[in-house]
Amino acid sequence: MNVQVCVERSCTIFSDAELYYGHGTDNAWDEAVYLVFTVLGLPFGDDADSRQMIEQRQVSDEEWQRIKALACRRRDERTPMAYLLGEAWFAGLPFHVDERVLVPRSPIAELILQQYQPLLSEPPARVLDLCTGSGCIGIATALAFPQAQVDLADISGDALAVALQNIIRHGLQDRVNTLCSDLFAGVQGPYDLIVSNPPYVSAEEVADLPPEYQREPSLGLLSDEDGLAIPLQILRQAARHLSPGGVLVLELGYTWTLLDQRYPQFPVTWLDFDSGGEGVLAITRDALIRADG
């Protein structure tokens, strides 16, 4: 069969099940494209060469059986496709992922592609990706700023093992490091930019998540105080680890409204994204110091 038929058959398998999307796609067709193109090693681009390659590619029976088996696992196990394939895309870059880390899906990707403009007055020399997971945010940031030294910090040794795989994959061993740290406990600042997508989901909300999200490590999701405990700790401690003029970028997802209501003393800027997403704030070191005072 050709690629089009292969995608259509995979899509049918997904469409007949009550799947939840949100780990890189939001519908059955895109999920099928993600599966088929990854297994076949096809480019996701829309240029003429990519289209010609896709049009000419024939799918062998052996390849279809592999694709069908993965599609059926996605349907029956409700496992995120990224885990089944061992790969996810973030900020236009491929990353290894498995069940030791969350599947990358942060709107911060858009900010990275814009080199954090207009938040930064100059390229950062030192960057901290706090609660790094797979390392996708810090690694993509390192590639956006070729002179920056980047630390990837996480409390999970399992997550840091995945992050190290991705550092090696992208050839960044000379300037990207992993640190085992409970938030700021094991890091050595100051940093010009701290970026973090930390746990921000309450236990009650985690229990109500779809099965696909239940497959992810709870350590990367759970936070006390209705999800605010860890984000608040970061906000209260970040100034001590930022350089003069440094900036904190922090994701809270839909928990952002609680922070806005309960802690109006934090003069944060809530960022807008053309590609969708919400709940990402930016705040300078000086503003953090004033809020703490």
C-alpha cells in the first residue's frame, strides 16, 4: 500500500476508540501521521522534496504489520504515542522519551523559537532548566543560544538519564550539564535565564486525568496546595539564583488563575502564544525581590 492508505487505516483504528489526544497531536489523523511517518522514517516537512518522497514511498507488509501493532497498542493500552515510538518532537527537534519522563508539550517551545524575545535584552550566558524531565526545554534553549552554558536540573535520576541521552543525541556534551537537585538545592547560580515547567497539578486533578496522562510519572505532575506549592517555592527562591537583569520563565498551565487570584503581589507578565497554550509567566529578578520584600 502507499503512505496515504497506511495513514487512513491507522486513523480508522484510532477513530473507533475513545482515545484522548494531547501529547503532540489533538486528533486521530495527526496521531496516525505521527505514527506512520516515524516508523517509516519520513520527513514531516511540507516542501516539494518531502512531498515527492512521501508520494513515492510504498509500505511493505512487514512495515504495515509493525504500524498496525503499534496502533492497536495505542488503542488498547491508552499509552501515549511518544512512549510507543520512543520519540517526541519539541521546538522542531526530536527527543527520546519514555515512561521515566513527561511527554514534551509545553508552549514554551514557541518562546524558544523566538529566542525568548522580547523578554531578554541580550543572549544569556548561563541558563537553568529547572524540573527538566527529558531536557527538551534546556536543550532547545542551548541550540537557540550557541554560546550559552545550560544546566538541566531535576530531582529524578531516571529523568536525568533520559536528559543525558538527549544531550548526547544533540551533541551538546560540552556545554549542557545535568544536575540532580531538589529544585534549587543543588544548583550553583547565578543564571541569566531560569526556565521551568514544574509539577503544578493537584492530587485530585491527577486522579481525574485521562488514562494517557496516568501513564506519565506522577513526580512530574503532582504539587500540593492545589498545584501551587512547587511553583510558589520557585517564585520565592528564584531571585537568589538570578543574575542582575535575569529573568524567570515559569509554566503553571491552568493553575495560573489560582496564582493570579491568591498572590497578586507577584507582578508577573502572563505570556500569549500564537500556537496555543496558556499559563506561562515571566518575571525579572528585580520584580521578584520587590515582591518578596
